[in-house]
Amino acid sequence: MEWTLLFHLVLSGLIVGALYGVVAMCFVLIYKASQVVNFAQGEFMLIGAWACWWLLVKFQLPFVLAFLVTLAFMMLFGLLIQVVVLKPLIGEPVISVIMVTIGLSIFFQALMKWMFGVSAQPFPPIFAAPDMNLFGLQIKTVYAMSTLISIGIMLAFAWFFKFSRMGLAMRATAFNQQVAQSLGISVRKVFALSWGISAMVSALAGVVVGVVSGVSPALSFFGIKVFPAVILGGLDSIVGAVVGGLVIGVLENVAHYADSQWLRWGNLYEIAPFYVLILILMVRPYGLFGTRDIERV
């Protein structure tokens, strides 16, 4: 057994899993605020990655400036989507809103292909040293930086929901919209802000993935890959999103190791998380940290 390879894969899985956790938190953020699963999350990543790439290539902006402009743009973009497209659906059945997010996903995929084509485009070099040594292993610098950024975002989310006024308002809205409204909380403002933050953080993840593997329409599939992590942790749990992301990240790489060493199936890396998703839905459909709803009829 090649322990060095296994250790490398587990470490890589934790790094990628932290990024999964960040995207999973975006799912949870919208679900906690509005009880809606946003199936256009992967497209938010794709739009953010293309926007940053365009600023770097077209206008030759420094990466830090292009990155900050991209985050600001995606924040406004998320707010606009909520106000223009989703606000008129307030009060409609949840399934109607979910179908709209699926429609947005298809529309944005087609729009990005029309604007930028279908070929993968590499990001310009960002770091002077593309790789760094960590515990004797060569790790891409962007992955190391993304891990630090992911941890920072997780801590920021924890502080936001526990101490900030708007974070407390979001928690109250997630608990009961009518009670929150009676306390003077603007539910519509909470909805808009949750979509804005979700789009911005998704763009951050999209830029990181784009820097590593280039930007292409395939990046939008990242949102679907993260969904098992969301279900594993629980749709309404920020902590669960982080734990689910780390577990799925490690599971993918361990499955790849087992496949390459013994099974020889060839695609276990891609499908293992979805096997886990099926098992979770059968055994614990509300996830490891999700709220268990009990209805008496």
C-alpha cells in the first residue's frame, strides 16, 4: 500500500473539501433564509470566474484589484437576481422558485457559452511560485491560499451569524418569517442579502477553481458536485456544510485511491459522492447536523 500517495490524496481532499464547504455554505445561506435550494449555484461560480478572467485579460488589471471588483460585481448581481427575478415569486409555492433557479442555471450556461465559448481558458500566472512544499509534498500555491481564504470565510460566517445585527435577523427569518416580520425585520431585505452574499462567495470559489484548472462551462458542474456535501451536513446547518464539504472532499480522493489500487472501475472519483448522497437520503435525510422536522397528522 502506498501510504505516501494516500496521505497526499487525503491532504488534497481536505484542501478541496474546504472549498466544497464554502460553496455548501452558500446553499445553506439561501435555504435558511428562504427555504429554497438554488440550483444555479454552479453558474454563479462560473460567472464570477469568467468576470475575473475577463478583467485580467481584457483590462490587464492586477489580480487583487480584479478579484475585488469581481466580488463587488457578484454581490450586486446576486441582489439584482433576487429583486428582479425572485421577488415577484414571494408567496408562491417553493417548487415554483426552485424551477426558476433551474431555468436560471440553463440560461446562464447558454449565455456564458455564447459570450466566452466552450473552450477552457487559463488564468494568467498569479503566483511567482506555482507550487509550494507542505509536509514534504508539493501542493499548488493557489490551493494553499484557497484553504486560508476558506477558513477565513468560515470564521466570518460564524461571526456574522452570531454577533452581527443582519446575521441575527437572518437567523430569526430562517426560524420563522412571520415572527421576524412582526419584530420589524425586513424579510425581503434578508432574502436579497442572502442571495448577494451567496453569489459573491460562490464567485470566490469559482475564481480559485478557475486559477487551478482554467475557466470553462464544466466549472458550473462544481455546484452539483457540492450538493452531496450539503445533504450530508444538513440543508439548514452552516457547521454541517463545512463538515460535509471536508468529508466529501476526502471521500472523493480515497475513492480514487481505492479505484486505482484495487477496483479498477475508472470513474469512482466522480460517482462516489452521489452513492453517499443516496445512502444519506435513505438513512438520515435531514443530514448529520440538519433539523429533524416531525409532523403529526
